[in-house]
Amino acid sequence: GMLSKCCEMITWQRERMTSSLQLLISKSTVMALAPLVYSGEPDERGKHGSAEPLAARQGIIGGSDDVDRVGEMIKNIGNFSAAPSIVNVALDGSTPNDNLYSDNRDFTVNQFHILSKAHHATKGDLCCYALLQSHWQGILMRAALMLNVVKAPKKGKVAKVKAGDTLYKRCESLSQFLDIAHNAIHSARNEFSDCRTKDEYAPCRAIINLARLLCAVATGMHHSSGDEEEDTLAVREERAVMLLQVVQDDINTTKQAVSSATTGSSGRVCILLPEAVVPIYALLEMNSVLFAIFGWGKKRSRTRVAAGALAEAAQQLQDLVMDMSSTLGSMPTNELSDVSQGNICSYVESGEGKTMVEAVVKHVDKAHLETRQRVMPFLDQMITNLTTYSEEVPP
């Protein structure tokens, strides 16, 4: 009897606990929201975050703390229960196989339907989300490590990068991982057609192309399996401009999707922020640092083609973030909204029913206000920082 119980426990752990769908999504969500966690209070170690809310404590956004944070993440990747271990999912295979995970969600919790039935995401949707997040985190980690060892050009010539150099190895690792991410996105799109719409893949392409831009400028490695071409500073700048034009188109596609959304689509804006906007912003900031190393800094946006293309991409992203801010700003705050009672039921028309509806509306309005207070500081910071890409050289 004891042996059979032990076997049952082992089976339960292998088939249900370690393959838990909830655990997979929890780790993905923690990593996606890491740059957006800030309360202004010191953490358990007594350390305060940065003055700016975005990535005040954790997360990779192209800042000076990225390398140290990547080091902490690498230490925890081997811990199965730790959130950074989600990066290992990207290396398990290019297809999000939802059969590998146990759907242990309890749909009976808070199960009460009033006017409509609650919608629950499918296993395919959740696995697709986890796969994308695992790739984004893997890309950001590799990009931060590569940027830390970039060599500046000397006397107008690019620094020679040999196969055994640390820069070459890190760039090759990033480039190969980008190929894996590209194939994974297409596999997910074919297998789970309801996972993402056509427009929702635009930010995915923008993330991948911004990471390829890092490789193209840092080492001239445009593609891990690409043909050898002449490697000069002019060639790298030309490649950078081409990639940035594609990135601009993808950001503009995402912007149009947000602009055409309805007023009540604030939930989609809050989802888009950690899933796509923050990774795009982080890689844009990394490219800004890299361009400055190569003499294509922000203040040369009118004299260098690459710097101008980067400024245009930043302007597109700024417009997108401003549209997201406008969507959140259009939500009601503490004003009582008009409720169309219609002929829902006679109870709503009664005095007690009206009191109930007014209470519900006040709670919803309060939730809208708290959402704005929670999200707007991050959007405002990105809008302010993106403005610096178009600064002119002072006389």
C-alpha cells in the first residue's frame, strides 16, 4: 500500500505539478510584468528602486542595470519554480505543444454568470502566450549581454570581430535564438490560428527585427545563416536603415490597431504594454546606446541616416504610446455613468435594483481610475524618453 501511494504521488508530481499550465502562465506573467512593478517603498532588503517607475526594481529596458539583472536571472534559470526558468521553454522546441501541460485551472471559482458567460482562454492561447514571453525574455537577456561587450569603430573603420571573441559568441547566440523565435512564431500561428490575429503579429516582428538590428550594427551579422558580404561602416548603416524601415511599418500597424479600437478596449491596452510595448521600447533603447557608440547618437538624427531612421522609429512608438494613453484617458473616472436599463428585468427598475446598479457603476469607475493611476506613469515616462530621439544639436 505504501509503495502504491508513493507511485501515485510521483505520477501526480510528474504529470500534474511540474507540467502545470497555471505555473507556466504564472512564470510568464511575472517576467512580463517585472519592469512594471513599483510601489515606491523599499523592498525586503531595504533597497529603493529608481526614481523613474519603469524597471525601477527588475526588468530589462536598455538601462545601466541590465547586465546585473541578467546575471541574477541566469542564476535562477535552473530553479524550476523560479520565474526566469520560463526562458528554458523557448529551447524545448519551436512548437507550443499544449499536450505537454496539465490544465489544472479551477473554473468553478467565482463562477457566476449574470448577463453573459465568462470567457476562458484555451490551452493553446495560454501556451502561445507563454512561448512568446519566453522568447522575448531570452532575446532581451542575450541582447543586454551582447551590448555590454560591443567594440566601437576606430578611425572610421569597424572593429574586427573574430570567431572566438566574446562579442562574436554572444552575437551568434542572439542571432541563432532569433531564428528560433521567428520559427516558433510561425509555428504558433499555424497551429493556433485563434492565438493571434494578423495585426497582433506586427509587434512580434518589430521585436525580432530590432534585435537583428543590434547584431547587424555590432558585428555585421545580419542573419545567422546569411552569406558573407563586405563589412564596412557604410554597409552596416545601410542595413540598419533597412531594418528600421520594417520596424516602423510594424509599429505603425500596431498603432492603427490601437487607434481603431473602441473606447472600452482599455484592457487590451494594459495587455499590450507588458507583452509588446515594453520589449520594443527596451530594444529601441539598446539600439540607441549602440548607435551612440558608433557615432550615430540621438543628436545626429539630422546628419546621419541611421540616426534619423532610429528617431523615426522612436516617433512611431511614441505615437503608439500616446494613443494608448488617450485610450486610458477616455475611461470614466469618478463620474457616475449612464446605465441603460432597458428591459433586463423588473428588479433593476425597482428602488433596490437601482441602488445595486449605482453601486456597481461606482466600483467600475473606481477600477478605471485606479487603472489609470497604475499604468499612466509608465506611459508618461516612455513618451518623455522617446522625445529625446528627435533632439537637435545645440548651436
